[in-house]
Amino acid sequence: MLLRDPDVSEDIEPDDSAYERAEPPPGEAGPREQFPRSSAVADLARRGLQDLGFEALLDEACTITAKTLDVDFCHVFKLRPSRRDLLLRAGVNWPEDHVGSVTMDLDPGSQNGYTVTSWQPTVVTDIREEDRFEPSSLMEKMGIVSGVTVVIPAPQDPWGTFGAHSREPRAFDELDTTFVQSMGQVLSAAVSKRRIEDEKARYETRLKRFAYTASHDLQEPLRMVTMYLNLIEQRYDDLLDEEGKELFSYATEGAQRMRKMVNSLLQLAEITTQEKTLEAVDANAVFEQALANLDVHIQETNAEITTEDLPTVKADPDQLSQVFQNLLSNAIKYSGDAPPRVHVKADRAGGFWQFAIHDEGIGIEPQHIDKIFTLFYRLDRAKGTEEGTGTGLALCEQIVDQHGGRMWVESEPEEGSTFFFTMPAATPLTS
Ligand code: ADP
């Protein structure tokens, strides 16, 4: 009987036929067994990477292993946070109410304890003749006398154990042990994948909380500072001497700058947490929109912006427009003394389009290249840079990242820079 945690919803019907224990001809050891075993491991790994949920994967690993090795029990025990005991997470042939509730002490004198401490697989032919460890009371209660137990590794410490056990004495050979170990490795990969997903979910929750903080808790006192600074200026400006006025202007500038930074952070948090609607978008139209938004800036600086025909990509149009706008605005801002000259093009790169925004501006020194995408990292070395907050490129990278693309820059100081980013193509490659 297959049992699973109560919160598992998927119903898994393993394909039994592939994992039947292939009996080697008399006198011939394992080779014939290796194929169904390795295909069982590969199949579990494939399903783990694809559609199978984590809990269902634990169940399936138990079912497949029990069937392949023809053992009475197969189970996954998870180390509890106290590291003092293990909880039965999934198992074949365990009583229904045991899974998710029964624990086993992590006694170094038990097979599980020994395995977790040594990180080595332990093979027991008959526990009654075993002198390395005592049988655990739980295993004894289930009548288990033989088995293989392996660690399910996680990056720093074991996540738990995976074991195949029988009620009869049995000599498990090296192939059996390798098989159980391989299944444990697949589970280990699934544990890592799940930890990354959990970490991502926690990160997003923190960002959402941050967005709330930025919009309420920070904006309100900032609004008050600005308001009272304005009032002081209106009422007491006449009383201030030149030095007082200068000091006062620093305070006002500081408040304005902080408002810009808070707004940028809020924008970044919103982009990260927002549900996106990816649609087929004509990048030409989006680019035109970005140009229109920058019209005044372009006129003022006499910028010359040229573009080749741009493709249709799968993107959120507002976010793509934001990327164009930030990169164009930087290309204009960091153009140096000559009027800005910017060229934009896109080339197909597999399933993506690679955009390139090239300028002939001041360029970036090699030691700054990797850092300029970092939030709030900025270099004060061009006219007009007091406008910036060092968030534009971080925002662009975040947007591109969330579309599954990449972003980078190539630059030559005093010669110019080319910012590249990729976006998924809306249509497949035609041969
Ligand atoms: P900001 O422009 O507000 O400082 P960004 O995140 O957009 O913030 O850019 C970070 C830094 O990268 C800038 O301070 C600037 O030094 C550098 N940079 C960005 N774009 C260019 C460019 N086209 N040419 C030269 N330097 C650039």
C-alpha cells in the first residue's frame, strides 16, 4: 500500500512495467538488472524536473524502489529542525496514520543515526547479527531486519534518509546500494530545487512587504519633511543670510533626492512582484513610445537617434518601454560634450532577440563594468548626472531577467558603450 503525506493532492500512477525486477540467469550477476534500474532513476529524475510535485516525487521514489528491489518497505525520513529525530515523510507498506506523524530518534547507535552521522550508505543483512548499531524500536516494531539506508544530501547537512528494507534477512549487493543511493541523489536534487523555490517565494513576500513600507512608512515622513521645508522657505526666507540659504537648499535637495530613491525602489519592488502579461509586442511601436516620452530631452540635447527595423517579441509592453527609455536616457546623459548619437538594432539569437543600444559617449572604465547594474551604484563623472539615482540599470536588468533574458554591456572609455539585452522571440525560428 502506498501512503503519503496528507497534503499531497496528486494521484500518481507509476508505470509498473518498466521497473520489474529483472532476474539474472542463474550464476550471472547484475548486468541485466542495471538497465531497468538506471532507467528507473533517469525516469524519476526526468519527472522530478518536469511536472511531479515534491511530495509526489517522494512517494514515487518509494514505490519504484520497493518494486525494483522487491523489498517490504521503502521510506523517506526527514531530519526535523532540532536534528534530534527523523519524521516519516513517505513510505510504502507503513500503516496509514504513520506517514507525517511517526518519528524515530536520531540515535547514533541506530542504522539511521549511523548513516546520518557518517554520510555513508549502510547495508544490513540481519540486524540481529549487527554489531555496528542496535535496531531502532520503530523498525523493530515493523519487523524490519535487513536493508539499505542512504543519506539524502542537502548542501550543508543531510536533509534526511532514504531506505529500502525487508522483514527477512537479505544480502543487499553493491548494485542494490548504488540504486538506493541514486534514488537518494534524485531526491536530493528535488530538495535543492524546492529550497530555491521556497527561498524565491520568501524573497517575493519580503519585497511585497518592502513595497508597502516604501509606499507608506517612508513616503509619509518624507512628505512631511518636504512640506515643512517648503513652509520654512515661504515664511522665513527673508530671515536667512546667504549661508543659511545655501544650507537650506542642501536640505531641500536631499529630501528631493530621497523621494526619487524611494520612488525608484518602489518601482523596482512593483516590477518584481507584479503579475506580468507577456504578449506579442511590436518593439518598433514600443520604441516609438519611449522616444515620445523622451522628446524634450532629445530636443534639448540635439540627440540623433537611429534605429533599424525592430522585431516582435514576447514581452510586457510597458516594461519593455521602460527598458528602452532608461537605456536611451542614459545614452543621452552620458554622451560627453558632443551631441548624443545613438543607434539601436536587434539580431536574432536562437529563441531570443538580442537588442543593442550603442552610443558614442564617455564609456565606462573596466573596473566599473560589473558594478553599474547594482542598485544605487552610480558614477558622478558627467554633466547632468546629479539627476540620477543609480537605479535605472538595476530596474532594466530586473525587467529583462523576469522575461527570461540577459543584460550586459560592452564599453570602451572615451569611445562609447553598447548595452545589450535579450527578449524572448514571439515566433519560432524558421529554417
Ligand atoms: P543613474 O544614471 O541614475 O546614475 P543607472 O543605474 O542608470 O543610474 O546607471 C548607473 C551608472 O552607470 C551611471 O551612474 C553611469 O555612470 C553608468 N552608465 C549608465 N549608462 C551609461 C552609458 N550609456 N555610458 C556611460 N556610462 C553609463
